[in-house]
Amino acid sequence: MISSALVFLLWGVVCPAWAELRICNDTDLPHDVAVGYKQDGRWVSEGWWTVQPAACVTPISRDLQYRFYYFHARNPERTFRHDRLSFCTQPGLFTIGGDNDCETRGYDKTCFAKIDTGLGNKSFRQNLSSHSEPWREPAYLEPGTWGVPFTGEAVFLDCSLMFQGGLQFCRFIGSGRVFTVVEDSRTPPEVFAALRRMTRATPVQIEGDWVGLYEDSVEMVLRSAKERAPSDEDRVLNLLQGDWYSEIDNNDQFTILGSERQNRYGGASTSVEYLSVMPFCGEFDGLGPFLYAWDSQGGTGLCYEIKEVTESVLDLVYLPRGTELRYLRQETGPDTPIR
């Protein structure tokens, strides 16, 4: 008779241990699950699997070669607590290679949570309850949650990726300030989705909380950013768009794109400035409109009275000296290219 110990030993030889990543639904609601992982040196995202309560799915049924894997679980009655790590997804079944440029490739950008399988583990079980929580009204909907409540008009500048962490941030220009909003759990994802669809120089009404004030810049958490009807100042800014050169010195040139001015001299780029068109500028009020320009690296701001702006001519008066500066639009001037 074979001893129980020998049977156990033979079982271990004949039937090797399971090697897999299992995701189990220990909540009382069904979830759709997607995973992200590295395969042959390239990131891959895959889904969706529907996992019923008390059931599991095995999206990876092989040895786990890496310590970290990633997943997302969705149910309309639950909130998924992610780790701000984005992968590409789409509504139906998918297997997508690469985790960059999701929207430009026609996919959705979805934040995933990290699965730490530990060092050397060939298999791992991840429960949904660790990241799927009962839905509740987000705190960011309450004014003053993150800082000083603020509502005001601005002009959309752009959205880009931060150098560290791959977090997206978007910028607005308004009332002589740069408003910066970072894509994190404080600002609703639908607000960022709307911002990514905006074009440069779109007039917007923003509502949110000031969380940091630094010279001419403000960090904000947004509750909403909605396109609004252009104001008189917006219409003046729209006339300023394009390439200009000085009437008295053709080497003195600049390009205005949205709320940014790229200055050049003799064809060489110099400074980049942010621009606001306002009915006042510092102690100057009542003449207007005024152009407030400040260096993008935090330099001193300058005030100009906009004496005239047409399709071909821009007359500025530098304050407080009263120096008149006259510019002509590039299309009406010398053949020297401005770019």
C-alpha cells in the first residue's frame, strides 16, 4: 500500500501547481474586467470579461513573469479606485497593443489599478473588493472641498503630458493668470474628456477650487469647464492671432497662437509670453482694451493699451511710458518668412 505521504509527493510531480493570474469577484454585483500587462517587451491591454459574484476569471493562464500587472473593473453601481495608470480600452471585446496615444488611435483611455503579485510568485489571486467600492457622490462636487471656490472666464490654452508620472494637465489663460488643472482623482474624468476635445483659444467658463497660487499661475481642481459665448475681449484676442512684424524693424517679429506669443528677432526665437486681453491692467483702467503679457518662465508682466487692431495693423501703447509700437501682419509685409 502506498503511503499518503508518497501519494502527495507523486501528485506534486504529476500535477504541477497552477500558474495563472486570477481575478475573483467577491462583491455582490457582476463586473466587467480588463487587464494590462507586458508581453514581449510591449504593453498589452485586454478585456472585457464579465465576472459574476463569487466567480473568477483567468485572464493570464501561464507563469507570471513580472511582479506587477494591472486591471480595471467596472459596474455602474460601484466606484473603481485606480492608481492613475492608463491603458487603452474600447467598449466591446478587445486586445490592444501599446498604452500610448489611445484617443488618437480611436480607443478610450482608462485608468487601471496595480496588482502586486510579489517577488517570485508564479500565480496570484486578485479580489475585486480591494478596488471596487459602493458608489457615492464624489467629494469634488462640493465647492471648497480642495481650496478656495472660484468661478470665472478664461481661454483654453492646451493639454499636454507632464514629464513625471505621465499625468496629463490642461491650461487656461484668464485675467492675467495661467490656470493649471492636473488629471487626478480630484477633477472628474468627464471634465478632462471635454478639455481634450477643445481647440486652442476656446472661450470657457471654469468653476472649481484654487489649491495653489504662485505669482501669475494658479493650480485648480475643476468641477466644470464649459464653452461660453465670446466676450469683447475674446474677439480682440481673435483679431490678434497670426504673424506680426514691427513697422520700424522688420527683424522684430512675433506669432500669436491662442493665448501665447512667440517672440523672435532676426528669425531666432527669443521669449514666449502668455497674453490676456482685459478691460484693465494694473492701475490702468478706463481706456482699454488692454493687453497684459508676461513671460512664460515667470517674468515681469507688461501692460499695453490696444490702440488699434485690424486685419493688417496692430497699434500698441506701452504703459506707463506711452511708447507707441506699430506692427503689421506678415501677409501684408516683407517676403521674409516669420517661421
